[in-house]
Amino acid sequence: MNRKTLVLPAVIGLLVPVLAACGGTDSGSDSGDAIVVGTTDAFTASKDAPAPLDPAYAYDVGTWNILRQTVQTLMIQPRGEGEPVPEAAQTCGFTDSGNERYACTLRKDLKFANGDPVTADDVKYSIDRARALKADSGVFALLSTIDTVETQGDREVIFHLKTADATFPFKLSTPVAGIVDPDIYAKDKLRDGFALDGSGPYTLEAEVKNDELVSAVFTKNPDYKGSLTVNNDKVELRNFADADEMGAALDKGDLDLMTRTMSPEQIQKLSADSDDTVDLVDMSGLEIRYLAFNTNDASVRTKAVRQAMAQVIDRGELVSKVYGSQAEPLYSLVPASITGHSNAFFNKYGDPSTAKAKSMLEKVGVTTPVKLTLHYTTDHYGSATKKEFELLKKQLNDSGLFDVDIKGAPWATFRPAEQKGEYEVYGMGWFPDFPDADNYLAPFLDKDNFLGSPYANSTIRNTLIPESRRVADRLSASGSLTDIQDIVADDVPVLPLWQGKQFVAAGDDVTGTAYVLNSSSTLQLWELGRGVSG
């Protein structure tokens, strides 16, 4: 048999769910052994970030993928994409015509893994805790439209919103809305380290060395009640230093499946090789990469400097030379496959042009070459990041308008430095909290944005974002969403670069690989099982 490259259809956007979340059987792994999943994500507890797995703090795709296995939310994104469906809740929905009152009824007899009952008061406690702690990760901003949380009895929770928010059901599906036990999670303090407790499909046993999580063992929670079917008894998520080390473990049989982040060269090799033991699964994705600017920094404070960079950078060359078929150029913060997308940056700047960029700078009297440093993380988005920034440096310097240096740092250092405003320009990735245009705009542009960006546009914050959230039909919100993207293209507080695909490689006897990642890069370990090698 040749290696199978399974290409999954794009089912992105607000579509009717293709498959119910609870399909399949509850048989568990045939062998009883843990299914071992590899990742290059690094999980570190540090002085700046001592509580990486607290739902009130965690805000990156790696830590969220641990939380989603263990901490239950009222709602969850369904297996086949589409609108969120109840998870810890039995039912949820807006109870008014203005999308300002949202009510949920919990499932009966919910329990935390330690046996404590899960009640409406616990839901209120968890939500209010995240909002009150206001962790510097900025994740609490996802709950910013909540005014008050009310409970009625043990099972009824009512959210009163400050303003209409048609995206609120999606926000209740994110880990910041995860339900925690008040006896374990203090009201006024984050929970340090890697201990994690919840009512989700798995319990967690963490192996930690030198304040780093090197292995996370997920064991099926026998008391779990929710919409998910758990197709295995145990999964181990094992950390690797890089894609090559992870690939070697798969080749040796020490690993059943590897996921993010595989290198472009690795994906090309897996696609081309013939092998009867490994399947490469290619699926749609909503990951984006972009440059962000500290608009208070002297080197990029002048808008024309940021516009000139947007005019010079060649996304087509960047994608073709670094990522090949695994990415495509992106001309907005909102990916091309999301309702409300517009090619705002291409509409304004067109093809790369040094002459146009030079004119922009001359008009406002900027002295060239503009000296600046592009910062990137060495261990968070994959090994190709360095090559990407080397090419960005070359493009900008070849124009003669810039004198650019690049500097890499590990994520544990990079993220706190970025939040403190220490970098003038820095590269970031975004894996959406939920597949809606609002989640590609508000987290970067609204008050308390997760970047800690000083950029503020009152029209976006006070008019366009609230206006877009009032509309349940997201296509009808396109006018407001387009206006936001046009303002971003003109002001350039962020500069979108590319949109990527997702890949996993798995042993031929591993089942459920088609659904182990959804379009938001949510790791759905409960989908995995063992079958007969094909």
C-alpha cells in the first residue's frame, strides 16, 4: 500500500454541522495501551507565567489543547464544524430578540473528576473568576460582553450581556469559560504549575522537568457526562524539541501520531514517499501569521513606515520559498474562507513596489534606511519561522528603504517581552478561538486586546465591533467587518502574511485521524482509537 494522503474537505464558516459530536462507539483502545501523540509545543512555567494551565490565564493553542481534554465548557464546537452545541449544558440559547440574554441548563448529575458535583454556582464562579483576575494574557477579554451572571437553582445559568453579541455561544466553548472547582481554584489567585482538574473527558497526569511539561497523560474520566464519545482509554501527549526529533520517534514506532508543528520539508517528504505504515492527513486550517507593531515605538510610530513595509513585503515569494503548498498569501487578518473576509491589504497596496513605498516615506519626510529589528519566537510556530524571517529581512533590506535585523527568542521569553512592549516589530501566529471573523479582529483591536497593543481606533472599538456583533446572520455583518479591515489596512497596526493548512501523520492502525484536529486547530484526542492496519 502507498502512503495515504487524506485530503479533507473545507467545511469552514457558519454551516450546518456535518456530523454529530457524539457519533461512534465508546469502545476505547483495543490494546489498552496509551496512544502516543507528539507535539513541538513547549509548556513552561516561569516567573512571568507561573500558571500556564489555569483556564483564567492560558491563551495559546498548545495550552488550550490540554485544557480542552480536561476542563468542560457549557458549549463546544461540533465535530463537523458549524454552530456550537451544548456540552456541559443540556440546552443553551438566547432568550430575547436582541441577543443580550443567554440562558443555559446544565446536564443532570454532572461531577468533577474528584466526585464533587458541578452546579450552576460553579459555572458562575468560574466565569466571574476569570473576569475578575484579568490575567495579563488577555484571555479574559473573550468574556468582555458579559455584564452579570445569574443562577437559578442548581442547573440554571443566565448571562446578561452589556451589548448584543451573536458570537457569545462560541465564546462559551473556549477554555476561559471552562468550569473549575471552587475548592481547588482560588477566587483571587491563579493556580501555579501544571496541576489541572475539571469535569471533561479525561483526567491529567503531568510529567514535569525543570519547570517544563514533557509529557501529559490523559486517562478517560469514568464520571464524564457530555456530548463527546471517548474512543480510547488513555492518550499521552509527548513534547519534542523539534519536528525532526518528533519524526524520528514516529519512524521508530515510539509515537503513534504527530501533529503541530511539522516542518514543510517533512510534509513534502511524507507526501512523496511510499510507506505502508504511515498516513499523512491534510485538512483545512484557519491558522494565520502576521507581523505586529508597537505603535508607540519611535521606529514604527509613523504610519508611513508601517505602510511602506506593507508595500514592500512580497507574500507570494514568502509562501513559495518557505512553505510551498502548505500556505497561501493573506491580505487581511480574516482568512479567505471566513464569512466577512475582504482582501483589504491587496486592495490598498496591490503588488509589491519599492517605488510606491519610497514615495510614502518621502511624503512625510522619513529618513531612509529605517533601522529596526524584527523579533520572532524560535520554538512556538515551527522550525520554518527562522527561514521566514530571514526572507522578510532580505525583502525589506533589498528595497534600500530599511536596515533590518532579526532576533529570535524562546516563547517563554518572547511572549512576556512582547506583552511588555519591548519589541518594535514581532511575528505572531493566530489559531482562532472560534471560526468567526470577529475572532480575527476584536482580539487584536478591541480594548484589553491580547497583544497589549497601544493601537486604538475609536470607530472600530465603539461602533464597528459592537455593530457587527448585533447581527446573527454573519453575512449581513460583512459591511461592518469590511470597514474594520479597510481601517487596519490603512493604519497597519498588524500586517497579515499568510494562511496555513494543517497536517497530522499517524501510524496506519490509528483511527479517528480525520477529526483529531478541527479547523481551529483544536486537538480532539477523544476521536483517536486503534483499528486494523489497512
